[in-house]
Amino acid sequence: MTGSEDSPSFRLAYVPGVTPSKWVRIWNERLPDVPLTLLAMSVGESFDALRGGDADAGLVRLPVDGTDLSAIPLYTETSVVVVPKDHVVAAVDEVSAEDLADDIVLHPLDDTLDWERLPGRPAIERPATTADAVDLVAAGVGLLVVPQSIARLHHRKDLTYRPVTDAPESRVALSWPEERTTDLVEDFIGIVRGRTVNSSRGRTQPAAEQKPVRSPDKATPRGKPATGRTGAKNPRRGAGPAKGAKSTKGAKRGKPRGR
């Protein structure tokens, strides 16, 4: 939490391809008096900001390096290969890593995909950033495998992309310093997990907002008997015979007995 105790604020880092707008909107509805500041950062910068206290939490891509940062996975993205529109891959709906074996596949230094074995042929040098790699793809130097949201972020008219069926998927997570799990961090955790305002796992509401608990002798409104309300069955379905009535065992319900 940043700011003073009287005027708190919350700073949220987020990496390229992640769209925090939905969660920010919910934050503004629930905590209108606590400003939320968005900080767009690279993957490396986001972890440095969390550790250095420049951000209270961050929407990052897994894996999170180190044990000092907590993380909650939020969703998983499909990985796609970015190619020129006139490339042979553009003619199919999807490809495998083996289909890229004859192509140069760029591996930028900020790549977050956890490859066991890189696809395609390696480039002479690794591009510094994903944006640089996209420029090289447009120049016909090679191809690039990235999370789908990154491909959309770097959309160009002369490029397209296709899913890679066996590529590692990218997982987006909420991360924060474990030793600084503040009340506002807990509030944001509740938002991204879809908890309601009155969720029992959320923060405790002020006493003035809590509904009073009635004592048992006042739980039932006057003039309305409490007996028979809980667990009672519909008297028209499955009710036993009235007192003094003869048993009709074996007869069909709802129809008079024939004679």
C-alpha cells in the first residue's frame, strides 16, 4: 500500500499483452476513495518494481523467479507463431513445432515461454525485445512464437499468426511481495478471484455495515407461526392421510378408486 494512512493508494504493474481494465473497473466501484495507478512495464521491470516497493502488486507472466514473491495463476494463453502473410503457414489453421523445423524461429531475450526444446533453426543473434523480433519477422528474417495477446498487441497489416498446438502455453498471474500482503492487496486478490463484496473470505466490513443478528425468539415475524416452515413438504404432494381417514395404500394418487 502506498500513500499515507489517511489517503491510501494502490499501484498495479502489468506486463505487455495483459489487459487489467475489467479488474480496475471493479476496484473503482468497490474502493472509490482509493486511487489505483497502472504501471505498464516489461516482464523484468515488473519483478524489480515489486521487490523494490515501486508497485504493490503486478499482473505478470509465470514463472515467478524467487520465493519472496507470491503468485496466483489467473488464466492461460494459447501460443501462436507470427509469420508474414505470404508465408506457407498462413494457408493453414494451425501448426506444430515440427512444422517450423526448416524456418528460423526468433527467441528474444524477453521471451517468457518455457521451452524444453526451441523450435526451428536459431538466429545468429537473439533480438533484445519481442518488438524487435516482430520487426525482423516483417523483414522476412524469421518467425516468432509468442502468447496470442502479444501477437495482437504487435499487430501489423503485413503479418498474421496461427496457433502452435504443442508450444508451451503462457500463464498470467497476480504477484506481490509475500512480506507485504496488505489489506489492499487482499482486496485486489478478492477482485481477480471473483469474490463478491460480502464474501466471507474478503476483508471484514465495518460494524455499521454488518446486518444485526436476531435472537432466536425474535426471528419469526409476529402473527406467522414458525412451525412447519423449514423442510415442510407441499401438502398437496406426498402428505399423509388426515386424522381418522382410512389408508389408501396401493391406490393411485390423484385418481378415485374404481368400483
